[in-house]
Amino acid sequence: MGSGRARPRARDRLRGRGCRRGARQGRHAVPARLHRRGLGRQEPRGEPRSRPQQRARRGGGRDRLGADRTPAVTGSRIVIVGDLINDIVAVTREPLRPDTDTTATIRPSSGGSAANTAVWLARAGAAVDFVAAVGAHDAHLHEEELAEAGVTPHLQVEVAAPTGTIIIIVQGSERTMLTERGANSLLTSAAVTDALLADAALLHVSGYSIVDGFRVAGTRALLDRAAAAGVPVSVNPGSIGFIADFGVEAFLEAIAGASLLFLSGDEARLLTGLDGAERQARALARDFPIVALTRGAEGVLLVVDGGEPVAIPARSVRAIDPTGAGDAFIGGFLASWTQAPDAVAAAEAGVFTAARAVMAIGGRPPI
């Protein structure tokens, strides 16, 4: 993979009719509607079924998953690189009332899209290395918490910057996020060492670190090193506001050559300039062997090796907080897919994990 300008083919085709800008975070696999009562955790009914190799097309012809462009998995560990955040989640119990009190359930928790995915992966039994940057004042707390969750942390400790913080205001299915990136902005792609890549089954890169840290050159250098080590790469774009500021063409240039792309409908609309989940997924699938487009209560649309889109329905659960549902989906997907390259079964595992995530406040499973 070269590090030059973005391929005109990818830029022109994906952007289509022009991109819409937006300031909100992308939405993810959030099953069912949100309830403001009953904040306890339950389990979604029915474990995801293990199943043989599946068809990428329901009806009509047959596309064998794992064939063509889908990369082989050879390593034993999953390397996650990206953001680590101190979350403060407020789930309102009534509409926001300006200049006075609004009742809410408020919980502090550790978060960050990449960190959440790492913890969900470890909960599923995967061996996980997590690379991130934190402030010195609470680095040891995050290190201990990640280790207790089964994640091996590799933290770049910054003395002059605080750990990133996000205040998340949840109103039904809508979220408003007030973000201080903090030490996350100082993370470098060199923090993912060649020694980590040598034993990696897959490298997962958070889009937050691409647009606010690695930039194009750092991301290209990381993906080139992963390619040289024979490690497939997955990407989760993240904030549509940050990507719009960074530039869609620059972002697509940075992630060219990734094998798996996990994104929401808002993110897909921004990257392609198209409306309609199927059109978006098909356009993205021309450049990414596996595309998983999450659609909230409608579940996930999956395209493998340019085949027909496959709809994976969401689980019907009593949902409380959508924070981290997309991160949990990725964790469940990758834990399954790195064991057996069946993308439909992996997506079903991801949907099951996302259903668990939305049934409590915060983006991670309890330790």
C-alpha cells in the first residue's frame, strides 16, 4: 500500500453526489427503543447460533464468505489502537429545561470507542492488546481497570495533558457529546510497535485517532507496517463532525487498503455522499472487502466481497443507553470473525453483544 494521494477511483466513486456535513456522532447498532426506567442489566434472549459457512446472498446466486478479497487470519491476538476516555453519562428523565434543573441518572465510567471495543473483545474471550494515550494523573487507574477486564494495556502516558473526557447527554435514542480529547490527541501511530503486529491476528484502528493524532501520514505508515506483517486492518470511522473537519478525501486516503469497515448510516452518508443504506454499503464495498453498516433498531447491513447486502436484524431488548453499542458490535463481530471467517455469523454475534451493551448505562460490560 503506497502512501501517496488517495486513489481517484475511490474518492470519486465513494463521494458520489457530494457529502453532507454534520456535527453529531454516528449512530450504531441500538436495538429497540430506549426506556428511562429500569436501569438494571438483563441478558438478550438466545445466544447467537454457531453456524457453518454462510451465503452472502439470500436468494439467487451464492457468494462464499471468506473467499476473494477477505483476508486470512493467522496471528493469535487482536491489537486495538485508539481513544481512551473518562465518560460522564447523563440519561435524562424528562426533556431538558434550560436555566433550571432537569432530573437525570448520571454515571461516571471509563470509555472511549477503541477502549470499549477492547473490553468487549476480552469479555468474549479474545486475547487483546490495547494501545492508547492517557494523562499521568489517572494512568495507573486505567491500566488496572483494563487489566482486570482481561485487556493487556500499552499506554502512552502524557504528563502535560489530561486523559480525554466526554460528557454524554442521552435523551431517548439521541445523544449530545461534549468532548475534550486531552491526551488522545498526542497518541502516535508508532505506539503500535512491530512487536505487537508480529503476533496480531488483526489490527483495529479508531477513526478518532486518525483525524486527531495520526493524520494521513501516520495512518498510512501504520497500515503499511500492518500489510508488511500480513495483518488485516479494520476501521471504525467515528465522529462525522471530526471527519467533516478533517476532510472526507483525506480520511479515505488514510484508510485505503483496510479490509473491514464498521460504520453507521450517518458515517456512510458522509463518506459516500449517497442516501440509502444499500447504495452506501455497495459503494463502500468496492474498496473494502467487508462492510458492516449499523442501522440502529433496523440492525446491520453486511456486504462481503462485493456480494449482495445481507440484513442482520437487531435484537429486541429493553434498551437504556445507546452509548457504546457500536463499539460492542465491533467487539462481538471481531471475536467471532477472527476465530472463523464467517461474516454473517460474526455480525449476528456482534448484534447480540450490542444488545447487551444498550441495557445499562455506559459503553462497557461490568467487570
